Amino acid sequence: MCPKHSLESQIAQTLETLKCDSNYRTLKPQKHNKTQILNNIQAGMVDKKLNKKWLLNLASNDYLGIASDESLNAAFLDSALFKEYALFSSSSSRLLSGNFDIYTRLESYLSHLYHKQALLFNSGFHANLGALGALNSLKNVLFIADKSIHASHIDGLKSFQTTHLKRFSHNNIESLEQILIKNVSKYEAIFILSEGLFSMEGDFAPLCALVSLKQRFSNVYLYIDEAHSVGSFGKEGLGVCASLGLLDSVDFIVLTFGKALASMGACILCPKIFYEYFVNFSRSLIYSTALPPVNVARSFFNFLELPNLERQRENLAKLSVDFKTLLSENLELEVLGDYNIVSLILGDNAKAVYFAKNLEQKGYFVPAIKTPTIPKNRACLRFSLTANLSFESLESLVQTLKSICDESLSKFK
């Protein structure tokens, strides 16, 4: 067999193994309904083109429901920001000719809000890839990451073969403390990596405890990713660190704009010397065409609107509590989540796929979450709540889940 065919055979076998493990991924075309229909149940629905059926979308990170808010969209299109920056390509990286002044305007605004220097990136993945890759190029540094940290953190650290990385049990301060005590004298600097609100478990990091532990050591830094909490949580939607009054105690904060902020892009907030270092050594910043100015203007516009969205945050918080209560009272399954991300643990990949397909047939879009996104035998349904959902729609969903559970008893023992 020639090398080309041998390689293709290897790939085919790998894909077949994924199919046998119910872990094969595909991209399915979807059409999103942008029309706001009066009975909130329809808001935020997805049209799956495979069967032309409208489904209630419970997989969106549009936590405040503003991505399809026609009045907000119209206000942006009528704003001075849009009229000045209605440019759909930057045509260059920021370090060449693409550094439009809207980037520095947004960075200055975020720097003022968060008491740190802001640096924009094209996405949260780019931010973690670039910042952690740059930090990883420093000599004699150690990274200690929560075991549930996002894949982009790990990929940023893997960009150098000399990575010194240790993992601590999810949200386990004792586990982290033991690793710190054993290693703090061996390294010039240690970076603790965690998230404000975790994307799969849906729980908050013990930030106060993390800060207290960090402050015991002069060479330890704290790096917190607020991808799922900025916009949707805390006073004026500034996230978990701000809501706990810890902005001056957390060294690095990552904000993403493509979730609750209904735009695209991200930023890292950090001390000025690290900002300068990232500008010079973050490869995902240096070698990427900058975001279109219109998208940066949209992010700026939505940040300015955050103080006016308290009603949406209150509704989201109430829905989150009510939904988790409904699940716990009606299902004998493990339920995770402290806020707007709620995971129903099913364990087996095939079982998670079975639940997802049955929900789709009954009008709900909830993709199964499988390895490597989550640990083996922890497959789940991840419900991503948004402020424009109705409580009645969640009640109906729980009753549907209950019936699927009953039907699955004979199939999965």
C-alpha cells in the first residue's frame, strides 16, 4: 500500500472508532429565526434544515438574549459608532496598517472599567493561545491549571515543548495548595489558571479562596477566564471578579465578546508590562488580520449598554435557579451548575446522544457533550439558558426529559 493510501486508511479507522463510540462529530446546517415572536417561547429558536422543524435553542451562549434584539440592533445601526466604523475588513494585522483607533478606544474604556491594561484579540481562543503562549516562553515558570480549564488554555501552553504544567482537581483549593507548596521555591513565577464560571460544569471558581492563596506567595499570579460570566453576571455585567471586588487582586482577566455581549472578539486585562510583552510576543495577535472595525464598534456599543440590561440579568438568574430546582425535583440524575449553564450528567456517550436525538424530535435543540470536551464517562446534556426563555418552556422541557428518562430505562441499564 502506498504511503498516501496508508495514511487515509489510518484516518478512516480513527473516524470509524469515533462512530462506534458515539463520539463522531458533524456540522449540520441551521437557520436561526431572528424574529421576536410575542410568546417568548419562540424567541431564539433554531430551524434545523435537516427536518425543517423549529427547535427551542438551548445551546446558545447569547445569555442576555441581545444577539437577536431588534431594537438594540437598530440602535447600533443608527449610532455614531456604526456610522464612523462601518468597515467590514481591517485588511491587515494591528501591528501593520490595521490598528484603527476604535481598537484603542475600546481598550481604553475597558482599562478604565477594570483597572488594568486591556489588549484586544480576535477571539477568546486567540487571547488564551497568545497570552499563555507568550508567558510560556519565559524561563523557569510553572502553570497550575484547574482540570476543567478550557481547551484554549491547554493549547496555548502546548505551543512550547518545554511547558511546565500541573493540574489540580476541579475547584479544589487543598489540591492546588499542595502543588503550590511543593513547587513555589523551584520557579521564578507560577501562574494559576481558572475560570470565573466554568463552561461545562457551570459552577463558579472559589475566587476569594484563590486570591487568598495567591497572596501568600510573592511569585504567584492568578489568571481568570471570564468568557461565560462577563455581561451576564454581576453589577453592570462586569463579571465575577468585579462583583466580588477582586479586580485589583486578579492579575489577568480574559473577557470574550461573542457570548453574552453578542459580538465577536476578546481581550486580556493585565498589568501594563505584560501588555507590552504580549504585543511583542503573542503570535495569535501579531500574525492575525485584525477584527473588522465594525465588530469592534459593536463590542464597544454593547459594553456601553451593559448597565441598562439589569432586567435581563435578573431574569436569567431567576430562570437558572428555577430550572435547576425543576431538574432536581423531577429527575434522579446528577445536575451541575450554579448559574446559567446547567449540565445533566448521563455518563455514557450513547445515552447522551439518545437523549439529544429524542429531545430534537420533541422540539428542543440540546447537543450531547462528549469527550474530549468533558472527561470520559461524564457525557452530558449542557443547557445554556438565555434571558428571553420563558419559565413555561422550561417546565415543558423537564416533563419531556422525564418521559425520555422513563423510556431509556430498558435501553440503558
